[in-house]
Amino acid sequence: MNLPNKITLTRICLIPVMLLFYYLTVIPGNRLIAAVVFVLAACTDFLDGHLARKNNQVTNMGKFLDPIADKVLVLVALFMLVESGIIPSPYGVLAGSIIIAREIAISGFRQIAAANNLIIAADKSGKIKTVFQDVAIVVLLAALGLADMVPAEVTDVLTWCGWGLLAVAVALTIYSGIHYVVKNYGVLKDSQ
């Protein structure tokens, strides 16, 4: 259990903490606190991978836990935002479905590659997608959290910005998914 894996486990543990604050309406600013917890958890995503590569501490446990922690964090946050109504239901469900479909497809590719002793590196477009996705979620959570503290015009601007960022994230999700499949299509070919 090295430091990067501990950081990944911390991200997993922050997910129920985020949910708890999100739904504990007796706490003033609970949704703003949930947004801060999401930011902390999202930051651990960049930190654990950086430390694992820098210190040569990449492990099978990390390879297994890291993508699960990332996807569960994002999907739980998206579900919260759709449930709150800040992302209109059809749009939120569509965005979440596209994100889930891409992640399942990429996980399948990686599983096939691993079975053939191949390593598929993360793609730059996927990393950019993650940044837009995380920033969109933070902005939308902040809009929810600030709803009772600032004029409605402020939360409206945040909401529109969040929607725009999420739309870019979904477009990048589609692009990066297609790019990943095209780039690594050879993984699917059976060896003779």
C-alpha cells in the first residue's frame, strides 16, 4: 500500500463525504461544501498518478482502483446534479450515458490489451476531457451551493457556464473515445 494508492483510496472515501454534505441540508452551505469536497477528490486524481509515475510506484492495485475511483466520483456528482434539477434531466442523463459508455469501451480495450501484455497509455484528449468535466461539475455544484447566498443572476451565469463546460466535456468525451478506438484498433485483432 504505497502513497499513490492511499491517495486513490482517499478519493474513494471522499465520495460518500461529498454525498453526505450534499444531502445534509441542516448544514448551511452544504452544497458548497460538497463542491469543495469534489475539488479535493478531483485533485487527488492528478496527484496519485503523478506520484506513481514520478516515484516508479505504479501497481496493479493502482491500475485497478484509480479508474474506478475517477468514474464513480464523476458519475455520483453528475447524478447529484441531475437529481437537483440544475442539469435538466434529458441532458444530464444523455451526458452521463455518453461518459459511462466511453469509460466502459475504454476499459474493455485496456482489458484486452492487458490480456495481450500491451499497455495503452492515457490519451491527451482524454485528460483535457477530464479537466472540462471536473470544472463543469464544480461550477454547477457552486451554482447550487451559492443559490441562497448571491443574487439569482450570479447563479444563472454559473449555471449557463457549467452547462457550456459540460457540453464541451461531452463533445471531448465523444472525440476522445473515437480517437482512442481508432488509435488502438489493432488491439481488437486476433493474433494468428
